[in-house]
Amino acid sequence: MFLVRILFVFLCLSVTLGCSVLTDYPSETEDALNAFHSGDFNYALTRYDEEAEGSLIQILGLLEGGTVAHTAGRYSDSKRRFGEAEKLMEDLDQRAKISASETGENLGSITVNDKTMPYDGLGFERVMLNTYQAFNYLLENGLEEAMIEIRRGQARQDQAYDQYVKEIEKDKNQAVDQESQGFVTEFRSKFESTTSQAAGQYGRYELSDHNVFQIASTVYLSSVLYEMDGEADNAAIDLKKLYGMNPNFIYGKIDWLKISKKLGDADEAEMLSKQGVTLPPADSGSVVVFFQCDESPAKQEASFVVPTGGTGFQKIAWPVYYPAPTYVSHIDLNLGGQTASSQVLSDMNAIAIRYFIEHSRARIIRTAIRIAAKIVGQKATEAAVSHSSGEGWGALAGLAASAVASYTEQADLRSWLTLPRSIQACRIYVPAGEHQAALQVKSSGGGTVKSIDLGMVKLKPNQTKVIIVRSLKNQTLFDSYPKLNQ
């Protein structure tokens, strides 16, 4: 009878909370992601729209669909999906201000796993939402509306960092009972080991807290848009911020030198000139390329099992980011006889790993509290059955309860998987006029994966044209503002 009761509880949880709490997101949406990377955008959108229909991963379905639609050039569809995702995020933020005792939303995360909570978007993902919206508005509506979105993105960066600090402090202040201290220590040790291994495979996740939220590609895009809009002062502010985040990004330094000279900022101009930065020719036009390269990192589950006394045991599981595969290295822009190679602005592998490690260190305690509650439930079940039916049945009951509790202890592997591995950029200044242009997608070995003839690019004095490029496994897609031949 006790086995029937345990299975009944398990089935109730599955029905009440939904199947997604007992499945992993990457496997559940693997067909959609494969369709996206192979260029089957219609199927990918259909599948991601299905995921966005009132589920715990509704926001993720909208984010994924927004990326697919953007890549396919369906900017209105992309804007709608990102807009809906942003509205849902704001609604969840408002609900989070209500105590958990009033909403009951934290009950599942305490008793089952973190996947019982609606996915609300990580801090850096929220910033990337506004970056994509700025791309959408620029390519479909032009500069004015893109400027509105990029300003919203800048505000979102600061909000995301403030929220991150609050979450870290909240989780750090949670206490765990004395009996659980042993496996908390073991959990922390194994967590640090697996994250160090993942980071070691990648080798470059060391970023400051602010760099995780003030995404460098967003800042550079902002500076370019401000410059195109004639707001040199604001462009200079962004370029100075970018220099602090990524001092090796040469194209940002060239832009900063040009604007510093224009604004009469002698100290900044002298500092950049001493670094060997050269000033572009006066009245030259330029082409800027933003390159979305390859696939985003994904989470995998790590776990271990601890004995809980008698026949009891408990699985402890947590997610670990692992780097995405590398298909291409960078992109070359050829314009008017010059060649510029893109440099990494936002390394999404590094950002995701850095954000996740810091955030998860604090959440160790929350996981420990859930594990402790499950262990208490196992022991209570074993004691109750032993009292009513004997120790043999009690031991079997404890074993069954352990199996159910361990099965439901699953790592939350949800993340925005259609993001690129990195966002890179390059820029070339040339005299006004018409210039032959091309793009070459380069492999990590230096070979050319794909060549794209852009034809003749027309540039007026001091005019800037922006090209947005995305590489997938089998193809490279791009669009521009203004159009290259106009």
C-alpha cells in the first residue's frame, strides 16, 4: 500500500506541475534547435511557438522564436515575440515582489526541483533581448526606433546587475540545518570541481560582475547608433565605457579617437595616439559588421548520491555550462581593397559560465534546503511504515521514497539556446564613393568556410552602414541598414 501511495504522490506532482519538471529542456527542444541551425526556420518557429503556449518555459519559447525570426529576416515577428517575452518577464518580476507564502510558487522548487518555477530569463539574457530588438528596429524601421530600443537596453543593463546583487544576497542569507551541513560541504566541493573543469575546458570565463551585464556588443552598437544619429557626446561616453570593458577592441579605439578629436578631448586623443591608434581619413564613410558567430553554450547535469541512513539515499543534481562547439572563428570584411577581421565583443560562452558560476554558488544553500526536506520526508515515510507494518516494510518504503525523491531531483538545464557563441564586430573607413565589398567566414584553422559577394557598396561622406551577420552550421545570413547599394 505504501508503494501505491508514493507512486500516487509522484503522479500527482507530475500532473500538477507539468511534464517539463521531469524532462530536460535541451532534449525536449533538440529538434527545434537542429531545425534552426540547418535553416528550417518554419519548423523551428512552429516548435518554439508550441513551447511558448502557457508553460513554465513560455518565455524561453518566445526568446528562441524571436531569435529564429530575426535570423530569418522576419523582423516584425521577431519584435512581437521579444515584446511578449519582455512583458512576461515584467509580470514575473511584479509577482516576485509578493511573498512566496501568498503565491505558493516556491513550493515546487522546495519540494521537487527548480524547474517548477517559470523561467524568467537570466540577467545577461534580458540585456540580449533588447540588443536583438535594437537590431530588429534598425533593419526594419531605421535609426530612430533603434535608438529608443538601445536606450531601453542600457537601462536594462543596470537593472539586471542590481537584481543579480539582490538575488545573491538573498540566497546567501538562507540557513541550512545542522544535519545537512555535511552534504552541503560535499556538494560545494563537487560543484567547484565540475565548474572548474567546465571553465578549464573553455579557459576564459574571467569577467567582472559588470561585464556580465553591460554586454560589450550592446555598448558598441549603442555608440555606433549614437554616432549615426549625430550624438557624438553620447557615442564618446559609450566608447569610453567599452574601452574599460574591452581595451583590446581596436575598432572601438579608432572610433573613440575620431570622436575625441571632433569633441576636442585632447587628453583622450593623446592617450589613444600613444597606443598606436590612427585617425581615419576626414569625411570618410564606413561599414560596420556585427557578427553573430556559431552556437551558444548549453547546460548539462552533474550529480552525486549521498546515503541518508538505513536504505535511504538522495541524489543531488545541479547544472553545469559547457562550451559550445566551434565551427567558425571570425569574419573578414573586404571593402575597397582593405580587409578587417572581426574581434570578439561579447563572448556568450564566457558570459554564461561566469554568470552561472557566481549565481549558482549562492544557490547551493537553496538546493541544500530542498535536499534536506526530501531527506526528512524519506525518513518520515520509513518510520511511519516501520511503525505500522514492521521494519522490513519500513526499509522498503524508505528505499521507494528515496527513489522517487532522487528521480525528481533534476538539474534545471533551461537556457536561451539560439543565442550565438559570440558577438563580434569590425569596421572599415574608406573614401566616399562606390567600393567593391565581400565577407569571408573563417574557420578556426584559418580557412574560408564561406564567401559572400556584397557587390558595390555606396557611401556618402561621413556615412555609416551597418551589416548584421549570423553564421549557422550550413549557411550565413545577413542584412544591412541602410541598404548597401543605396
